[in-house]
Amino acid sequence: MRKTLIYRVLRLLFLVILGAWIFVELSTIFTPKRDKLPWNTTSKIKGFYELEDNSIDVVFLGSSHAFCTFNPAVFYKENGIKGYVFASNEQPLWLSYHYLIEVLKTQNPEVIVLETFYISENNEYKKDGVNKLSLDDLPFSLNKIEAQNVAFEDNLEGVNPFYNYHNRWKEFNITDFNSKENGLLKGFTPLYKTTPKVIENFNVTKADLPVKSRLYLDKIIELANDNNIPLVLTYAPYNINASRNQHIKTVEEIALSQGIPFINYTDTTLLKTIKFDAQVDMEGGHTNVYGAQKVSEHLSHYLDNEFNFKPVKKSKDFEVLTSRFYAADSLKKIDNIDDYLNYLSDMDVYVAVTAMDAINKSTSIAFEKLGSQISFKDKFRVSYTGLFNNYRGYVEEKIDTMAIINKMQPNDKRHFYIRMESASFNTGNYSKIYINNVNQIINKSKRGFNIVVYDAVTNQILDTASFDTFETGNWSRY
């Protein structure tokens, strides 16, 4: 009798554990994978959990103003500081607090940097959609449940992915079953456009912070102190209004009273010192990649001077991050196709090329530097696909008068799936490049050659570009 009872209890316990495991796994599968740049929330959050334990020196917390402003590649290049931007869209301080709890489960950073833009958040509860962006991709834990409790007015919206996404099975693809993210950019979002802004200082007095924001600022300070980790408060460049400036004054006073550094990147004197120009260094309301480099260089040197960092140990992961980021950054600034292909000729990357509409007969000369074997002489308005990795001696090309659909399964030489489609003006007039079933140039294909540069080592798209080859000798980038 007693053995039977024990058996039943163990069986029940097994079924409960199995049910919980299935729930967690299905929750991951059903949750949307937000992996499209630039706001690739899933990659940013899951990439953090792919880090080795105790492998970062600095963690950056906050909203999109954090992940658009602090570039870990710059911190590593300048001072060997290994950082990760563990931030999310419109992240209020109560979620920054719970993100910090997640950080301390696996990391022991030497410094915590908190970007305080949303300290002015007056709403006790953000919109459900915003909360989901911050919380959906966090792994299931007691801390996640507590974060959902403080974030959602209706907690059912937060805790049950099947309640939110039960109809998503109709749109499943391979990415829904891929739980790993490489987090190549370490949470950073590079923005390359420019939106001229004006940043000015206001002669205002301080104003009380919203109650919930102040409560969680105090909790973050206390948590950092309890773990003996220095905290640095920052405010990213932004064309603030007088009301926000009043809150900045309050943060400055709190920081001063508790001996916490506060670096205000809306201060026009500091911006002038680091040569930050809001007319060219911002996109929309965020710092673009050029402004981010200036802020990151300044903050990197500040942290290196103020805190006693351990001797720098080279990290292969961060070496890859730095080299790949600067390569991607350089590619986006090249407008001439010859210079573009020259830059790529020595890199260990795959260059996928599809033609749309018109091909000029002298085109083959340009692609020879990547190993092209096809001559375009006397060819006009033909379909073409090419995949090159000159570093590895890899070339695969097709040319036809009819439309081409080239499906290339992974093999011993190339460990990723790619599908390239090309149709000339007379056979459909389109160009498509899918890598691992994701269309990389959707709504971006243009007349001429469309190019995707793919780093198979890190599973990262370094650049997409289109060059108009209709006119001889004038192959301009769109």
C-alpha cells in the first residue's frame, strides 16, 4: 500500500514537472521572434543569455536610448571593456530593476550603467504591447513573474503566452524553433540615418520624480550597493523639453547626495566637448551610430579612468564583435561598387548577388575580384544569381534568359540555407535573397544588382546594398 502511494506521488510529480517543461517550451515557441533590425528585441534579450557566466565588465540598462547610444564594440576597441546593453524599448525603471536582477544571476559586472530617460514616466503601467517587448523573451522565473506583476495592470496579459499568441501556429517558420541567438552586437542598435535636432539647456528648477520611478530608482541603487557594484547614471542625448529637464535636475541631486556619478549627455557644454552635433548625430529621437561612437568613446574613457578595472584579457567573442561591427559600419558608407567589392574581396563573408531588370555588359569585370566565372558580354536584361566567398574560394553562379529560382541547401562547404531569385525585366522584374528562410531584401530590391553580405560565422547580416547598373560607368548605390 505504502509503495503504491509513493509510486502515485512520484508519478504525479513527474507529470507536473513534465507539464511545466512543456508549458515553458511551448511558450518560447509561440512567442513572436522579433529579430528584424533595427529593433530586434528577441536577439538583444536572448543574446544576453548566451553570454558565458561572469564574462562582461559593464552592463548597460535602460530603454532604446541605451541600446542606440552605447556601442560595446567601441568600448572594447577603446579600452578593452567588455559590455552588454541589456535594454528594451521604452523600458521604465521598474523593469530596469528586474533586468538587473536577471543580470546578477549570471554576471558580476564591475560597473552598472543606468540610462535614465524614462525616469519621467508618469504612467504607472505602460501599454501592454510595450511591456510584452520587454518581458516576452525573458526566461520563465519567479523574477519574471514579479516583473509582470509590476508591469501589467491585467497580469493575464503578461504571464500566459497562449492567451496572447495562441493563433500564431498559422504563421510558424523555422525561426520559431530556434532558441539560440548570437547577440553579435551585444545589444547595440546601429542607426545610420540623420534627423537634424536641436539640443538646448533650460534654466529650470528641479521637480519631484513620478512616485513609481523614484521608488525603483532607489531599489536599483540599493541592489547595486548590496552587491558592491558601482552604479553610474546617465541621460542619453535628446532634444528634451523643460519638464524633462526638471527631472534631470532631480536625478543630478540624488546622484550627488549618494556619491553616484551622473553623466548628462543633454548638457550642451559636454556635447560640445565630445564634438557631438545633434544636426548630424541623431536619427529621429535617438543617437545614430555616429553620435553613439562619440558618446561611447567618452564614456569608455571615463569608466576606464574612474574605476579600477582588472587587467584586460582579450576575448575572441569581442574581437569578432569589434572587427565585424567596424566592417559593417564601413560597408554602409561605401557608395562605389568597385570600392565595395574590393573591401569584400579579402573578408570571410558570403556575398549574395541577384540581378533585377538591367545588367550592363561590363559588369563581369567588377565581380571578377570575388571570383566570378561568368561573362556578361552581349548580355542584357538577363537573370543572374551569384554567391561568393573569395576568402574561402567559394563561387556559385547562374545566368539565364528566364527567371531563376536557386534553392541551395546546406552542405559540407556552406552550413546555411540560401534561396536566391532573379527575374529580368522581361521575365518578372524582381530580386529576392532568403538566408535561412528569411527574406533579407524584402521591399528593398532595386534595378541592377542587389547584394546581401552575410557572416556565416556569427549568423549576422553585415550589410544590404543595391547598385544601379543600367548606365555604363555610373554604378551608384541607391
